[in-house]
Amino acid sequence: MPFSQPHRCTTDIMLKGYKIPANTTFLINLHDLHYNKEIWGDPENFRPERFLLLGEKILDKNAPVIAPFSVGKRVCLGETIARNNIFIILTGIIQKFCVRKENIMEKYPSSEGILRFPPNIKLIFEQW
């Protein structure tokens, strides 16, 4: 989904000169965060090196923020399980297969109402 679950301010706060009153409900626009050209330059391209220190294999703690599981106290409860499962599954695939893609059918994710769907991609798995 392009937005996080609803959050609510518990007290009046000032944010960049704007007053946000207590009990205001707000949503984090995750799509804008992840596809912001000012932050990412070319967000539609997969470039994992964006998160590494220059010329090293170490994660850059100051890299631009990503929040696929939302942020704050209401972060997704399944985040730890999901990250561990993704690591185990991808490691197993990379160990056993050479993966390549055929043409991408759509350049950007499609949407249907508030839901967003990834582009259609055909992957080819060749055993090592």
C-alpha cells in the first residue's frame, strides 16, 4: 500500500512551522518516500549500492531512509520474521540458481484504487 496505517498526534506539536493539533490523524506517504527523485535520483532503478559506504561492503547508516514496514511505535509486528524469511529464501535461491529477467512489461507499478502492484516481470531460474 502507498500509505502507512493511520497514526495520531497525542499532543500539539510544531513541525517545520506548521502547528499540528493533538488528536490529528495522519498517514505517512510511503510511496513518496520510496520514489522521491530528490532523494534517490532514479528511484525506479534497482541499485542496492545506494545503501553502501562509498567503495565498501558496509551498510551506510546515513543512507536515505526506507520504511517498507512503516516507522515508530506502530511498526509492523511481522518485520523481524519477514526480514529473516526474505534473507533465508534469497540466500537459498542465490546459492542454487542464476536468476535473470526478461523484458519488464510495465515501467512503473500499476495501481487499482489505493493498492499498488509491482510490474510484471518474467524471471528465468537456471541451475548452477
